[in-house]
Amino acid sequence: MSNFKEIINGDQPVLVDFFAEWCGPCQAMAPALKELATEMDGKAKVLKVDIDKNPAAANAFKVRGVPTFMIFKGGKVVWRSSGMMPKTELVKAINQVA
């Protein structure tokens, strides 16, 4: 969790994907998130957090469903959304806070 805090406290936006291995929509989003991480390299970070392996993080940010996406900047949540969404929407959200 300390490494997580270190990452989200940076100046660069960090898109965090709270997911679960058993979640179909989460698995469907995985390829788009991988592409996004490559495309946004240097502009934003993409971090995946498995809620079953990191329940403290899920509880701390009140994650009630997966996938839940949050964008952190300077340690604060600046954007949040739950459910599947097109990669273009994630890019737009990152660009708005970058």
C-alpha cells in the first residue's frame, strides 16, 4: 500500500483500475487499458489494483463495484467512474486533468 501511495502522490495523473479476476467486464477492459498505458507513457500512468488481493485499498476508496476507475493527481481523486467504458472516454478524462 505504501508503494501505491507513492505512485498516486506524483505530479503525473494516475488512472487506477480497481478490478477482480472473476469480473467479466474487467477482463474485457484489460486490452484497452494495456493500449492506454502504452499510448499515455510519459503523460499518465495506468495502475491495476485487484480488489481481492488489496481489500484495504478497495475499502479506503469505497470501491463497491468493479471495474471502478479513478484518476489521481497529487494524491487526490480528481475523477471517478464505474463500469465498462470506451478507451476514448478514459483518454478524455486523463486529458482533462493532465
